[in-house]
Amino acid sequence: MSKQAKRVKAWTGDRDAVHTADAAIKLVKANATAKFDESIEIAINLGVDPRHADQQVRGVVALPSGTGRDVRVAVIAKDAKADEARAAGAEVVGAEDLVERIQGGFMEFDRVIATPDMMALVGRLGKVLGPRGLMPNPRVGTVTPNVGQAVKDAKGGSIEFRVEKNGIIHAGIGKASFTDEALLANVKAMVDALNRAKPAGAKGTYMKRISVSSTMGPGFKVDTASVA
């Protein structure tokens, strides 16, 4: 507890104030003092009620600066599409055999991509992959005949987002080792993607609050106008 208390006491910056996005990023990086490269995360409170079907917010965004993490991709495909996935760098590729492995507890991957003809098999994995947010879905590009491009996108910084039941989107947008400019570009890309995904049923203020933080550091509020 003493080490944690010292770290907390050493935090700098006004956590109650609303900062421009670039100022908030500088403060987050200044407080990311752990002995590892901390992840930088964004939390965005949206003016939606996800309990209503017409207020769901879900999609995918290609972060221009990447995520800074290795994404392990599993592809459920066969024949030429399986070869295409391997050539693009997928770590795990298979069809019935891979589905059986996943049903048996194999989970050494961060993203699952499937070809449309495999969805009858993939449907068996709903109870396993669904709660983990890994179920392939055509809306976010993880059910596609273009598996090679999907694998490259996943490894190049493409991330999925989905609003939680309390109306908040959480996403990793990079690492503390990224430059301020790289993190700012990722923040703006995330906000732009959410604006494009604004549901027709959303009323009033759509993007209510934004904050950024690091794995072990404090969060700082961001002026939504500074990333509009």
C-alpha cells in the first residue's frame, strides 16, 4: 500500500478540470510512471440508452497510430481462404477442428474472423465467444470473404467498439510510449467513428463526457469540443 500511496501522491495535474485533448494526453503520459509501457485508454459517455435497439452503438475503427499491442488473430475458414489468412499473418487458422478446440477451452487469441460460409459452425461458439466480445459479426467486419485484409486490419490497429449497458464506450488507444501526436490522432479517429455510428434514436447531447487515463494512472477529463 505504501508504494501505491507514493505513486498516487506523485500524480500531477488537475483531475477535476476539463482539458483540451492534447493537454489531457500530456497529463496522462506524465503520470504513466509504472515500470512497464502502460496502455492509454479512453472512456466516452454517450447520451444513449443501449436497452433500446435503436440506440445501440457498435462498429470498428482503424486507429491511424495502431494500438501498440500484438493482436493474435484466429480465423475460421477453409481451403483457399484458410491459406489467405495464414499468408496475412493469422496465428490460428482452421474450420471444424478450430471450432472444436475453442469449444474445448482454447482461447489463445484476441480477435476471431470467419468467412460467411463458416457461420453455421461459428454459431456453436456463441456461448463461449459472445460473453468475451469475440463473436464474429459482419457489422464490424469480422465475418467477411476478405479474410486477408481483415487479418491485416486487425493487426494494423483496427479495433471494435460497443456501447456498454450504462452508455459508456471503453477502448485502448495506444501506449504511453506513443508520441502525443500519435495518441491525439487515435483519439480523434475514435471520436469520428463514434459520431459516424450515432444511432437515429439518440436524443439530446450525444457525446456527453470523455476521459483518458493510463493503466496505473489517474484519468483526465477531455473537452469534447477539442476533438470535434
